[in-house]
Amino acid sequence: MIESPRDDVAFVCKIASQLYDRGWMPGTAGNISILQSDKSAFAVTASGRDKGELVESDVVIASVEDGAAVEGAHAPSAESAIHAAIYRCTSAKAVIHVHSPYATALSCRSDQGITTVDIAEYELSKGLGHLESSLVPTFPNWPDVSRIATDLAGYFSGLPQSPPPAMLIRRHGVTVWADTLRQAKNRLECIEGIAQLELLTGTASHVQISI
Ligand SMILES: [Zn+2]
């Protein structure tokens, strides 16, 4: 039996409900996960569930290796492969992915390939912790989600500095990570706020990179 602390699961459901109420998880969009203490698996919201009405059985266990189901009554989110890649590539212990409007709109300014937005000028960037790099990447929204995870892992492996704890997926949404789920939620609010400012001030500009 793989560990699945009930407090963690209840907290995932609570945060999902809050983000759903904000309109950041419309329909069944978005997913939330918490890394388990042995770091081999993570608890993640199941695929296709209404995030405003999650119950404990809607949180399942997936492998850090590839995001595949390990345990649970339902299939894990289709985007679990991205969560798994983040857990493999960073020291994250919690990940949130949503379709919040401003971050998603900012991702639409990215035209092709992998691009970055520099968030260094924003006071809100301090809410993301100490940043070695202030370049938030945007990745193509491949229909095969595992390809997004592969892009992310390749990008991270080639970086000289740790990336900020956030990424965008073009015309899709935003993903953030942190040491705790509460901290991830705070960081998500900061990224959404920065994206709003980028769009309001008209300064939103992506720089294309090659890896
Ligand atoms: Zn999504």
C-alpha cells in the first residue's frame, strides 16, 4: 500500500475548489499534485473530474517515473506526465496546473517553438522565491502530453541556472511548483498577476530560444 496521507488529499480537494471558484479550473480543466515522502510517486487529481466537487477518491497515485497510474479508483490526469517531469527535474514537492485567463492569454503571445518571458522587473516576481533566472518558458501545446514533458525535461537539463518555478503551455495554461501546495498556490497567484500586468501594460514579449 502506497502512502497517501488523508490530510494531503483533503488539502488538494480544498485548493482545487478554491481555484475552481476563481474560474481558473473551468470545466474539468487543471490538475494538482503533492509528492509523496519517498519521492517515487505523487498524489494527483484524477482525469475528467469537476474540480469544484472533488472527493478523496478523485485523488489518485501516479509514478514519478512517467506519471502513469500506480493506485486509485480513477485514471490520473492526462497531464500527470508534466507533473512527473517537474518532480524529476526540480526539488518541487507540489505542482498546480490551471487554465487561468491572464497566464493563458500571455501564452498566446508566444508564436512558435519554446519562448521565454522575463519577469524580473515585477515586484510580484519576489513571490516566486529567490530566482537564479527570471525567464519563464512557454512550451508548444502538443496533443501528446508526454511530448510536452519531454520538451520540459530537455529545456531544464540545458539550463545553466535553475529556472523560475513556473512554465506556460501555449494557448493552454500555466503550471507552478513549490515546496508546499500552499506555496504553489501563492506562486500561481503571483504568476497570474504578472501575466495580467504584462498584458495590461502591453509589454508582453516572448523571446524565442533554441535548445
Ligand atoms: Zn491543462
